[in-house]
Amino acid sequence: MYSYAGSSYIDQVAWYRENSGGKTHPVGSKKANELGIYDMSGNVWEWCRDVWHDNYRGAPADGSAWDNDSKDAHRVLRGGSWYLNPNYCRAANRNDNFPTLRSSDYGFRLVRH
């Protein structure tokens, strides 16, 4: 198991405080994880559809989003960012905020299938 998405060596897979130069970088500039997905650690926090909960008790077991109809609920952020130290970029780390908040180190992932 890796500490970061795709490696235990953060410099291989992530832009973070010490190597980012204080800015985001183009997707794919670092090594992909074993699924071929880039930038799952560092670069920008990734907004998730899931509503924030303090723990995983009661979470959906089928992998679906843990959602509700509340527009005011905090949403999950994952992956850390270029602005933070390596501890925040760990694969197990998550954060939360209001979905209306904008920041230069927040982003989202588009999935095409």
C-alpha cells in the first residue's frame, strides 16, 4: 500500500508546498497511479460529491456517493494541494468545506466513459 496515490515517494506523484513553486501544474506532469490516473495526490484538492461525515459509519457499501439533498452541507475534498505539506496529500487524508467556496487550490475531475 502506498502513502500517496501511486507511490510512497511524494515527489514522484504530487505537487505540494516544497516542490510546486506556489502554483498548480498541468495534469500528467507527474507519474500516474497503477490505474493510469494522474494527480490524485497534490496539485489541487479534489471536490467529491460525498457529504462530509466525521467517520464512515453508515456509508454506502456499493461505492456510490454518500449524498443528500442539502445544498448547505459540507462536501468532501481529497488529495491535498500544491499549497500544503505532504501529510495533507496522503491517500487516506480528506477535508471538507462548503461547496460554494472557491480557491486556487480546489478543483474537480471530469470523468468520461
